[in-house]
Amino acid sequence: MIKDSVQSILSDAFRRKQSSHKGYSQRALARDLGVSAAFVTNVLNGKKMPPRDRLPSLIRILELDVFEQKALSKAMLMQSETSKTIRDFLSEELVLKSKERKAVGSSTNYHFLSKWWYIAVLEGLSLTGRQATPKYLQKRLGLTDLQFQEAITVLLREGLIDSTGTGYRKKTDHIYVPTGRSKKSIREFHNQMIQKAQEELKRASEEDFARRLISGFTFSLNAEQVNGLKAKIAEFMEEVSRAGSEANCDEVYQFNMQLFPLTQRK
């Protein structure tokens, strides 16, 4: 079970690397890591565990995002843990997270992120009752007929939704886009959502204030803390997503989270 979890995380990341870098092979990965091709094969097959001194390079080369890094750390911790109770807990948590979250966009240009309302329509299809009907959802999101149909076309093409005959439905409850390396399409998506937050801040009524939380703080830290903070933030975001999806949903919300330096590079 331990090796299967590590093997699954690394194999998925390796296949994603191959889909975005045509011709990338296990031999190429071995070259980049400075190990033998046979060793890489054994790691990806689950016959050997990745050496800890190679993990930073492996994470960088395979572009593991913060969620995958956290899962990998827990999977490797299970190898050294002697308590069966703790091993079982970690194993159960890894299985739960893998079922909850399906990676998408590994072999696409992330076109479904090119307009903010594509994802809003996708999530809107999870609403209950009449809120999920196409016309009502389009009205609630403030979209034109052209914008709504454009979103449906893109989501169908990307395989994120199915037609039910009377409407549409999400194919997967929880999806995420691996972001182990900066990508222009993802940066543009976040830029659009930050602009939406700026528009929301212009709404000054008490009702609008009650429906949102836009906050932040400025603090100092040691640069070596950043990766650890990213992991904590990622875990918190997952908790918020799960908690918000537990009840019947009647609204579509955006959760923005930014952690960035105000000081320039040395």
C-alpha cells in the first residue's frame, strides 16, 4: 500500500510530464536526476522508494504541485512509521483525497480556464433545484446567451460535463489543475478572478458585505518558510472546499488566496 501510493503519485506526474513534453522518457528522467534508467523504472513501478536526497530534484522535474508534494510526503512517511494505527490513518486519508480530487488539463492548453465564467458555469451545474437549470444559471451568473453557450461548448469539448438531454452535469465532483510550474493560462485565470474581487469591493451595501469575506494581512517571514506555508494554505483550501460542498448548494463562490512578496529579490 505504501509503495503503491508513492508509485501512483510519481507515475501520474511522469505521465503528465510526457503529455506536455513530447518524447520525454524514463531515460531522460534518469539523466535529469543523475541516476540510472533502471533505478527510475523501479521507482515508477513501485519496486523502490525514491531517495530523499533526490526528492527536491524529482519534485522540480516532474512539476509536482503543493497538493502532490503533501501527498507524497505522507505516503513516504508511511514507509518509516512503525505504528499500524498511524499507517492506516495516513493510508485512509490518501485514498480519500485521491477519490475527491481528479486532475484535469494534463494534456490540454487549459482552454477551460481562459474565461472566468467557464469554471463558474462548471461549478454552477452542481447547484440543486432550479438553480442548476441552464437558463437560471445563466441569469444568476449574468452571462449573455453567447457567453453561456461558449462555456458549454468548451466544457463539453474538454470532457468536463455531459449532456443529460434536459441539461448538463459535471462528470467529476472535485477537479484540480496541477500547477507545479507557472503557466500563462493559469496566471490569466487568476488575474481575471482578482479583477472580479476588485469589482466586488466596489459594492458597498451591507447585504453585499454580508455575502463576502475579502481580507488580508502583511507580515514578515523567513524565505525558507514559504513552501511549508503553501502546504498549510493548500490543506485549508481543501477543507473549505469540502465543507462548502456538504450541503445542497445554491450559490457559486470564488475563493482567492494570494501569498506573494512585497520585498524585491536580493
